[in-house]
Amino acid sequence: MFIDTHAHLDFDVYEEDREKVIQRAIESQVLAIITIGTDLESSRRAILLAEKYASIYAAVGIHPGDCARTSPRDFSVIRDLGRHPKVVAIGEIGLDYYRMHAEAEKQKEVFKKQITIARDLNLPVIVHNRDSHGDVLEILTKQGGLELSGVLHSFSGDEDFLQAVINLNFYLSFTGNLTYKKNTSLPLIQKVPIANLLLETDSPFLSPVPLRGKRNEPAYVVHIARRIAEIKEIELDILSKVTTDNAKTLFKLDI
């Protein structure tokens, strides 16, 4: 069994066959899927999907790419949404200094406020980090403290950053691009203890080989898991069990 800890099933690309996508995931031994909000509307849609399907859970949050016009009321809405029984995390939140859809100070403000919400609601965070390693680490350390848990999704960074994240008792996950020939994550994956690993697809993005170029979906998580098992030289069944247990622990999934 697998758990896809990061997908965007509310996106329009699934509008015509979302039911079949979810069924294919179930048939591919995907025990649960966490569908991720990126703003208020997508967070609401994530909850609607979680209410409709037993195997789907939701995360709610404001992505750094969507935070430029965030108002104080928005944080109240995220707090209210976070109380829903099928919301298991605050996310996708963080910093993105590559696209810079919002100024760095605005991104940091929104990130910090959502960490506070996560701590208040006793929920983990799902963190987006792109070209912002130092600021992400500083905020997680100072704003989160030891009480905060979460995952650095689609992990990027060097070995020092990786070790710092592990020292915070955070989890890490890698996407389908680790199956690409020119991917540089192999040494990082080798360094990550299996106890700190989660699986994700980041659907509909970054489909793994042999499906690269097609729309990604949670059923394809097995290809990512298989590649990680190869890199770490462990049996796929072991990776599946440990990462599933990790996800159940972090997101408090009673399944």
C-alpha cells in the first residue's frame, strides 16, 4: 500500500475524469491521497473532495505564489477550514523566490501566520520551498519550534539543508523528476533516513518515467516509490510500509 501525500485533485485537468483517476489510484494500492489547497477556493474544493471520497484527505493553505493580496480575513478562513475533520495539514505554504509572485517580505509574513495557525490547531505543515532554503529554515526554526511538524515537499537543496530539516524532525518527499536521467537528487535520497521519507506525486505535475510528458495522477506514485527503493537498495515492500506508516503518523490518519 502507498499514500500519496501531495496531489492537486481539484485542478481543472481532472474535471472530466476525476472519478476514474481516484479509482485507478485505489486499484494501484494507493490507500489514501492528500489533496492540497493553494488558496481559499482550492482549499474549499479540497475539503469537498475529502467529504465525497473516503480515501481522500485535505490540506488547506495559501501558496506563496498566491499570497500577494492576502488579507487578515483570509487567515481566519484558513483557520476555520483547518478545523474540518478531514483536514490533516496546513499547506501548501512556504516561500518561492524563483517566481516571486509576491515580495519576499509578504511571503514570509503569510508563511509565519499560517505556521501559527498550524500550531494552534495542532496540525502539521506542508512546505513549498524554491530557492529560499535559508529563510524557510529560519522561519521553521524560530516560528515553529519543536512543537511544529511537517514535510518539505518536492525537496530541493543541498546536504546541509537536508540535514537541518531532518534535525527539525521534519519529513521530506521527492517528486517524479527523480526518475529523470538528469535528476541530481540521487545523493540526497541516499542520505535521507527512511524514517523521514514520504511519497508524493504532486499531480498533475512532474509525471515519472515511463509516463513523463503525460498528466500525472496518484496511481503513478508506485513508479516514484520503486525508484526510491532502487536508489536506497531496499525492497519496495519495506519502503511502502515505512512511508505509509510515516504518513499515518504525521497526518494522524486512522486508516
